[in-house]
Amino acid sequence: MGLKMDELDDGGVAARSKEAARGLPQSSILDPRSSVVTRIKICGITREEDMLAAVRSGADAIGLVFYEKSPRHVGIAQAAQLAAALPPFVSAVGLFVNASAEAVREVLAAVPLDILQFHGDESPEYCAQFGKPYLKAIRVKAGVDLLQCASDFQTAKGLLLDAFVEGTHGGTGAVFEWSLIPEELRSRIILSGGLDSSNVGVAITVVHPYAVDVSSGVESGGVEAGKRIKDAAKIEAFINEVKRVDAKQTDV
């Protein structure tokens, strides 16, 4: 199904009215939980077999990391091959960290990405210049004003919230304190940071995010050609747990 970034119904209109009254940006991500479907992104894909395992299990999106310092980094040629093998209705998300605009455009010229994800110190103006829907990752810790971040990045399709770990830009497996997420943002964020099949159900129940994002939580611990690799059984378990919790909430 892909990450559907423009879902809206009567509940969403009410949510936007509430945001406007509070002076918050009227984001294009609106999920009033009427359908109780939590979108799923499997990030850090480096092998076709891992990507297809994610798709078979029901992932809505896969993430390709274009950050050379990451153990999940993919080159342009490799990413193009992966994107070419991606079936329809599954989104390809490209992750960048403080990349030059030229580097992003070079990737876009060769890889058919659906969504961009910026995980560094990029400005709203920088993120919006590529003519593509984008997500802005925020590393969360005490003192980070997420309402201000949402206001600053009004052009973003959503905020991806990850744990703050000094000197890193995600993929650490660390969990942050979910209570730091303002209530009015919760149904509009992509929740990341230390998720796996053992805690994603609790995360969905507590936070009610638009989507969840996982990388290290579905990895085997092995390395191939210097890259972290995924575990098909862990991917399936993670996605099945998301579906189980969604179904349970639908029955309530």
C-alpha cells in the first residue's frame, strides 16, 4: 500500500481545526485512527532478499540509506537495482544525513525514490528544494521542542522521531521516552528508535503513531560485505505484531 501521506476524513478535519486553534501547522499527515492501520517501514535494506522478505510480510515502505558512515549504506548502483526490484504499491524511501544538494540530486537521477528522509541538521528550505515528499527525522531527548519542530517543518509530510544518541544519526537500537511526544502530534508521526517485535505492540498502544520504522530491531547481527543484514523471521514477527495490535484495537 505504501506510505499514504495524504489520508484525510472528517476526524482529520477536526484534528486540523484543533491544530489551527493551537497555532500548530496543519500537517498533511493526518491519521485519526479510524481505520487503525499502522504503516510499517523497514529501513536499512542492503540486499534484495531482505527487501522482498519485508514486502512479503506486508511492509508499506523500505528505506535505503545514502549515508556513507552507516553500516547500512548503499551505493547508487546498488540502490537502483533494489528500487527496480521493488513491487508496486510499496514506497522507496531514501535516507540522507547532511548531504549536499548535488549528492541528493545525483541519487534522484538514478534511483526512483518516492519519499526523501533527512536525518541530519537540514533546514526546511533545504528539504523542500527537491520537489519530493519528505520526512524530517528528529532525534528526541529532554528539552527538544517537538511542537516547534512541527511548526518549523510545515512542508514535511511528517516527523520521524528517533532516539538522540550523541555522535550518531539513527540506527542505534536505542529507545527514547515516548512521553516526550506531545499528544496532538502522536497520530501524525513515524515512530522509530529501538523498536522490535517485543516492544512495538506497546509502542503502538501507547503512542498511536501514523507509522513505525525499524532497522536494527529486525537484523540478524550478521554482516555481509561489511553491511548489516536483515533477518526474515524477525521482519515477519515485527510486522505480524503490528498487525495483531492493530486488529486488537479495531475490535475495541
